[in-house]
Amino acid sequence: MSKRVLDIGQCDPDHSSIRRYLTEKFDAEIDRAEKWEDAEPKLRSDTYDLVLVNRKLDVDYSDGLDIIKKVKGDPDLQSTPMMLVTNFADHQDVAVAAGAERGFGKSEFDAPETYERLHRFLT
């Protein structure tokens, strides 16, 4: 059975790279949202095995960490696993402190750690 991923805030090329990686490495279906207003109804109506959030949303450059905080602060959504997509370790640390799992950067697809982090949720 396919795992479901919601990808929030990526530009088209990055979303395509993430989609390709997830479908090649895992049996995953990927939905997409540009910002919180697009993501919230999907999160409330569907179940996702993992939510990936860009550090800076492509559509308006708002902070993806705000989405993580909204989800983790909502009793109905807080159990949803989330990861921040960023190469910056300090931003990963802040996301983890807000309740996210340690994520990965777009330049880290070849790293074994990226596969292992995703494997926990997508197999």
C-alpha cells in the first residue's frame, strides 16, 4: 500500500526532484500545496504518512517553520510526522524543537541519512 506525502512550499524543480526521489526509493504518492492555506484543508481531510515543508515557501518566501508550528500546535493534526526541507543544520534544530522530525536538504538526496530518515515513515 502506498504511503502518502504532502509536499509544501517547493518550487517546481525542487518538487519534481523530491517527487522523483520518493517514487523511485519508496512506494509513495505525493500531494502538493503551495502554502498553509492550501495545505490545511488537505491535512484536515486526508491522512499523510509524512509532510515535507520547505524552509522558505516558494510562493511568498514565508517561513515554513510557521507551518510546522501550526500543525504541531493543533490537537487534531499534531501527530502528523513532519520534516523541514533545508540544508541548514541550525534550521533543522529549530524544526525538531518545534516537534518535527529531522529533515534533509535538497542537496542531500544521495546521503544515506536522508534515505534512513524517510524510510522510517515511508515503508
